[in-house]
Amino acid sequence: MNEIPVLTIALLVPLLGAAIIMGLPATQDKWIKGTAATSTLVSLILSIAVLLAYDRAAGGMQFVETIPWIKDLGVNYALGVDGISIPMLLLTNLIGFSSIYASWNIADRVKEFFALLLILIAGVMGTFITTDLFIFFLFYEVVVIPIYLLVIMFGSTKRVSKEYAGMKLTIYLLIGSAFLLAGLIALFIQAQAISGVPSMDMAFLATLEYSTSFQIIVFAFMAFGFGTLLSMFPFHAWSPDGYAGAPTAVSMIHAGVLKKIGGYGLIRIALTILPAGAAVIAPIIAVLALGNIVYAAYICLSQKDLKYIVGYSSVSHMGYVLVGIAALNLISINGAVIMMFAHGVMAALFFAMIGNLYEKSHTRNIEDFGGLAHQMPKLTAGFMIAGLASLGLPGMVNFIGEFTIFVGAFGTYRVITILAISGIVFTALYVLRALGRMLFGPRNEKWDHLQDLKGVEMVPLVVLGLAIFMGGFLPFTLMDLITNGVRDLIAQIGMLQIGGLL
Amino acid sequence: MYEFILPNAWLIAFLPFLASALIGLFLHRWPNLSAGLSIFSIGMAFLISIPIALAVFAEPGGAVYEFSVRWLSMPGLTVDMGLLLDPLTAVMLIVVTSIATLVQIYSLGYMEGDPGFASYFGYQSLFAASMLGLVMANNFGQMFVFWELVGICSYFLIGFWFGLDSAKNAAIKAFITNRVGDFGFLLGILFLQIIFGTLSFTALADKVPAFTNMAVLVPVAILLFFGPMGKSAQFPLHGWLPDAMEGPTPVSALIHAATMVAAGVYLVARAFFIFASVPQAMTVIAVVGGFTALFAATIAITQNDIKRILAYSTLSQLGYMMMAMGVGAMTAGMFHLMTHAFFKSLLFLGAGSVIHAMHEEQDIWKMGNLSRKMPITTWTFIIGALALSGIPPLSGFWSKDEILLAAYSSGHMGLYVLGAVVAFMTAFYMFRLIFTAFYGRNTHGEEKAHENSAVITVPLILLALAAILVGFVNSPLMHHVFGELVNSPLGINPHPSLAIMISSSLIAGAGILLAWLIYQKELISHEALRNKFSGLYRLVQNKYYIDEIYTRLGEVLVYGAAQAMFWFDIHVVNGIVDGIAFLTGKSGHTLRYTEDGQVQSYAMYMVAGVLILVVLAAVAVESAVL
């Protein structure tokens, strides 16, 4: 229906940027950064355009592009977006754009850094806009390479070395993808056996009837694969160490969007194609999610390193997403999707602020600080916005996510949801204590030389802060879209439950 | 005229919000402009509130208008942003906007020269917007949104002097304690959504009374009450309010005495149709309120910090209001909320005037004889204290009397006696404060103090007039017009009793007299009394050591557990991961020896592998045949 392949352009522009950067001389810092900033800006504008141009009345997959690729496997280069993928696409580009500015002060091996970063952004974007299972998996594998290189080349060593962190991140990603691949192959073979045609088209695969036992086994494989990526308890160990070791931009992208591929995949692939399997496995996911929410929130209370706090806190918040998905109803899945968006912008803002502070002070230990609000009021505002969003304050998009998930999940899992809601108390406790320790209290003369945010350093704060408030004040802007997508999905799998009545 | 203004009532909350956004984003470099804009916006909100209140009050029994816009909606869940304009809302609008305006004007003088002058007004405007959004909310979802927002404004304003560790900690304590209450509140809201499929007050008011499954409704009502317990600082979630006095005094007056802390009482009134349908919940409310009233009054007697005395007094009075709600007297509770808002904000602003004049001194024993130098502050403060003590015909007399009457006539004799005892203690501790700080032999105050400028004293005088006069609206002299408008069909409105009026006035008088004998005439030595009951005195003065108990419990249960879990995560969860990686590496080393380059050994492995496969295939075929 569209003449211009918007999605392909959005996908290719960062790759083109990376190619240009590779061709530039390594000394041309300004040109390299400018290229990175421009290409991510183009993608961001295109994704906003997609958000606005998407025909909500019509619904379904739009901006569809299909080019046959591997006939024998039924693989097509197929792109398309609906109400679930558009928020993810937007999230990717909001964070991608901000991460360039959060890395503005990188001085060493600038060329390699930005080229890898752009490849990473394109890879993540690809997973969200494709409707072909094979392409999805391909992009998922593509992101592993830049992640590993960026962490070991540009990371930092604190509790664990950056090499350990990079290795851990990568191996977890690969283990997750191995299980995923096994699940995908089984699905492909079974689907071909049922329908007689090879296909990797997600929508087509979802129309077939698989046996329940098959669904359970394959769903379990996928739940493990995607769950690991989403740092589902007890497979979360990569997350805090990985973020701590990674450079700022990688932490932003990884916590902000990359791990959301796990949640997105669970909804888009596992749930849609294997609903009967989901019905059996979901309660297990819901119980494990409690491990995320409560256990990880508790651990945050004992942490001193800012990146560990946000790392564990992101493990904790993913628990809400998991509960939302596991409750298997329209409201809860709506909540899970908007929560992924909300957590993404919030975590990215947090990591951007931490990165900025670390760059200037060379420490991330909250006990080294105190009273930073005296010297750095703007940075303080950034930290407070991220922190308050994280504790689910109304007016911020994260509240919308939590509230919706709670309402949706409460109908399905009474006790689990009650325990999950207790997380709001612990989250508030660790967030306010850590930020209070660091930002408020008497002025610490030692940090008088620190400069507050200025110039391009403000970009992540403005862009991500705007997204947080927009989503919080005007939730219908995103939520109507998401409802659109989730409703189609649930109608397709025939499990429409509204709320859950007593 | 009313047709035009009513749907635009959202401006009441929006104007202060706009002011706060403008100050936060752009205007904070110009302090005076920020303050001016903030005061202008709240003043406009007050002016818009007046015709709205008149429109609502115009009809006998009060009119109800409702407007709403879609905010968050999907099949099965709808949260609107709406306006519910009824007499209850109208009263709150007038109370909040008028007191907020006076407090902000007062702040011009009180906060003069503070480096955070502009952001102070930004927060004040944000608070006003949130509070007004709260009182106009037409559903529980919106209520919760603004409920949390006033909480965060309170956090910012308590911690306004963020350079002080004490302010920072008090702010965190306030927010966390409220979060504990909100945890229950949110659960209650979720239950309502699941059971009734709506959060709208008007829709729920139709559905709840018809719902008879008490086994469900009792926990729901009690969970909902957790919210008011946190917000209105009822025992055992009371500890944050006295600490909240770390904030600037005008903040204490507006937020932590007159308006925000009363939101809990307001919520009980707003959702009275739920609570009143559940007798068990009403008992809980009455007992919690009564206990808080008594408990806090005892502490107030032993405190030496002028703001802390007033803070415990606020706790005690909030308990009074809750007790009224719990015995079914919704009108009396709301009436006391209104009169209390005026005289307690007057007392706090008076205390602020004293503190300002005494260069931040807050210990009443380091004051003394302030009346010589600060006549306006002294007289307005005394008016406030008389109103609070319940001396006729000041406002507190009418409202307190109604609460005692309600407790008595509804057959809650225990609560009536408790209320009378608290009334006595209230009069006593207020005049202990007055005789010590404003009169007496001690002359520290006289030496240092001076009367403040008009920007501080004029709000005091206006509030003093209100403290004298607002009580008449529910007196026989004005035919109980307040009660005609603000009431609930499920509530009780007993006939006034002269005996109760006289006895409660005498009780208050006795309290004042005793304070006069001890602290003015010094016929009874308070030092001797204190020494005689030193154990009890220390227990009470240290607030029954409840903070210490909480701190200790928190260290063990929260931080101890947190450390333990971190250990578990590093050594067990991570240990397993690293262990697997280690084993993989080791087995790689071991298996490497099989790659020895000898063709014979490869052939042997191959044969072994084929053999195994053959066996497996045989088994498979065998089982397939069977």
C-alpha cells in the first residue's frame, strides 16, 4: 500500500552511516559523530512518521514489504509493523539517537565505536520490524557481534573485568539463541509437515494447528531462550555484570531495547504461534517473575555501584513484563508492551546519566558522592526523572505500564500479583535511598570541579525525558495503538479474555 | 454564567500546573516572576472556585455535576480524567485554594532570599495542581494518580533544603511510609476494578450497596483504608508526619496540616458509600482514628519544639476526624477537616512567624514573653489555639462538639470518653506552648524577636478571622447549612445537645486552666512532675520508641535480607553459571585429548558410535513394533 519502503530505509540508514564512518579517516571525530547522529536522527524521524501515519482504524500489519529470498525454506525479506512493533521501533530509535549523544565524549577509537554502535542499532531495529521468523533470528544473531566487541573494547572493569562481562553477556545471548533456534527448527519442520509448504512467515505459522504436547515443548524452549534474554529469574546473572562492564551506549541499548526482544519475541512469536503451550507454561513464568520483581529489588537495596543498582532494577522491572505476558489477557499484555517501552526509556536515561557522571568523576560508587545537586542541578533532574519513573510515579509512562499490568494480571493470578505489587514499596525504597545518598545532603567540596550537563549532553535527558512524560500524561497516544495490536493478536489465537471476573 | 464556568473547572488545577511547568522549564532564573506567576495562578484558581461552589450550593442539598475525558482505556479497563463537582468537592476547592493563596503570599516574606526561591514556588504550584486534581477526581484511578502526585510534592517540599541530611531522610521516610499505605490502597482499587468493572465513584455508588458478599467487601474496604492511613498519618503509619517538619514552615502549614494530610479523611468521605456499607471497616476506622488521636496528644504534651507540638497536634486532630468518619458522622468529620484546615494553618504560620523572628529557633523553652514584641503573631496564635481547643464560639468548638456528639449519640461511649480526654489534653498542650513561648518569666524571646512585615502578618489576620468565623456555617445560628449540603445518606447527623456543648467547653477550659496553673502561675512545678514520672515521661517524649523499633526491624528484615540475597545471587546463582562455564572449559580440555590425530582412534570412535546408534535404532524399532 506504500510506495516508499519506509521501514527498509529506516533500517538501512544506520548501516549506511556505519559504512560511511568506516570510510572516513579515523582522525575526523566530528564527521564521524555527525554521521552517526544524522543517520540515527533520520531513523528516529521515520519511526515517528510511522507512528503517526499508521492507520489505526484499519489495524493489522502495515508498511508491508516482501521480497522472496530463500524459496526452499520459504524465507522472505518481509517487513511490516503493527501496534505492538511500532512502540518498539520508536523505542529503538529514541534510545539509539540518545545513545550517540551519550557517547559524544568518546575520544579513543571513535571510528570503530560509532560504526559498531550503528550496526547494533540497525540489528535491534530489524528484529522488531520483520514478520519473518528467519529474518528475526538473523537480526538477533547480528547484534551479538557488535555487543561483544563494544564491551571488551570500550567497557570498564569494576567488580568484574570487562572481558568477563563481555563474555558473559555474549554467552548468555548465544545460549538463549541456541534454544530459540532449536525451537524454531522444530516449528518449521512441524509446520511444513502439517501444511506441506515451507514457510517462515509468522502470521502463517500462527494459523496452523499444532498438537498440544508439541506446543508445550517448543514453547518451553522459546520461553527459555527469550526468558534468558529478558533476564528472567534465575537466568538473570548476565544482566548486572554485563551492564556494569559495558560502555554507556551499550548499557543504554541493551537494557533499553535489546532485552525487550525477549519480551517482544515471547508475545509475537511464542504466544501467537503456540497459545496452547503458553497456557501451560505461563504459570511457571509468572512464578519465576516474582523472583525478578521481589528478589532483584531486594538485592538493589544492598548495592553501592550505580550500574549494579540499575542493572538489578532492570531485572526487577522485567518481572512486571513477564507477569503481564504470563497473565495472557488483553489488559495484561497491553501493560507488558507499554512497560517494555517505559522501562526502555527510563533505563536508557538512567544509564546516560550514570555514564555522564562516571566520565567526569571516574567513580560510580554512590558512597563517594553526596550533595551533587549543589554542583549539578541538571544532572540531578535527569537522575530524579529516571528514578521517579522507575518507581512508577503517575505522570510518567512507567506508571501506566505497572497499573495496566496489575489490573490485567490480578484477574488471573491473585497471590502472585499481590506479591508483585509489593515491589512498588521496595523499588521506591532503593531508588530514593540511592539517589538521596548521591544527590542530596551537604555539599561535598571534592566534586566542585564537576561540570553540569551542557550542550549535547542534554540531548538524552530532553529526548528520553520527553518520552517519559508524554507517555505518562497522554497514555492514550501509545496505548490505543498497542490495544490495536494486542487485540488482533489475541483474536487470532482466540483467547480473548477481558479483565477476568470474580 | 454557571453553564460556562462548570465544564471549565479543570482550569482550577490546570493553571497552577501550567505555572509550575513554566517555572521549572524557563522562569526559574527570575525568582520574583516565578513567585508572582505562582501566586497569580493559585489566586485565579480561588476566584474560579467561588462561582463553582456557588453553583453547586445553589440547589437545596447541593447539585452534582460530572464531566470527564478519556485518558487510559481499553476493553475492560477505563480510567478517565474527570471532574466531579458536588458540595464535598466544592468545600475542598474553597479550603485548598484559599489557604494555598494565603500561604504562598506569606511565603514571599518567609522564603525571601532563599537560593531556591523560584523552585519553591514551582513546587508549591505543582502541589496545588495535584491537590486540586485530587479533590475533583471522579474515579479511583484518577484519585490514585493525584494521590501519588501530592505525595511526591510533599517529598520535594519536605526535602526542600536538600543540603540537610535530616531533611533528605525525612522526605524519603514520608514517601516510603506513604508507599506502604498506597500498596494496600492500590490493591483495594484493583479489587474494585475486578469486582465491579469500574472505578467511577458515581457508578460504584450505585453498585456497592447492592453487593452483599461481605467476605470480599470487608478486606476491600480495609485495604482501601490503607491509603488514608498513610496519607493522613494514622497509627501505625504516622511516623513520617512529625519528621516532615523539616520542610519550610509554610509547607508544613499548607501540606502537612491543612490540605494534603487531610486527603485521607477526604477519601474516606468520598468513598463513604463503601466504608459505611462495611461495619467492620467502620470499626477499624473509628478505632485507628481514636487511638491516633489519644496517642499523638500524649506525645504533644512532652515535646519542646514548637513545630513538633503542632505536628503531633495535627496527627491527633486527623485521628479525631477519622474517628468521626468511623462512627458514621461523615458531616462532622468533613466539618472538622474544614475548620481544622483554617486554624491549624494559622497556628503553623504563626509558629513560622516566631521562628523567622527568632532566627530559626524552634525550642519553646528558648523563647518566652514573645507577646511583648510580636503582638499580631501572639493574638492570632491565641485565636488559633482557642479554636483548636474548642472554646465557643470559635470554629473548632462547633466541629469538635459535633464529633463528640456523634460518638456519644451513636453509642460509642468509649470513643466519646476518649474524645473528651483528647480535648482536655489538646487545650492543655496548646496553652503549655503559649504560656511558655509567648508569656512567662523567660525573656529570651523578648530580647531577640521582632514583629514581621505585613506580607506575613496579613495572612495571619485573615486566617484568624476564618478561624473565628467558619464554624458558624454548621451551627444552629446558620441552620446547619453545611450539614445540609455535605452529608451522606449512610451517615448520621444527630441533633445538637446542649449538655455536650457545655461539657466539652468546660473540659477545654479546664485544660487551659491547668496549663495556666503550671506554666504561668507555676503553682505546680512541671520539673517536679517530670522527675516524679521520669520513666513514663521519657517513654512518651521519645514517641514510645516506635521510630527506633521500625529502624531496627528495617535493618534486620530489609537490609539484612538484602545482603543475604546478594550473597546468594553472587555465590549461588552466579556460582552455578561460572561453574558450568568452568566445567565446559575443563571438558573441552579433556576432550581435546581425543583429537590426537591418530586415524586408528578416530576409526575406533566411529565404530563405537555406529554401534551405539544401531543399538538405539533396534530399541526404537522394537518399541514401535510392540
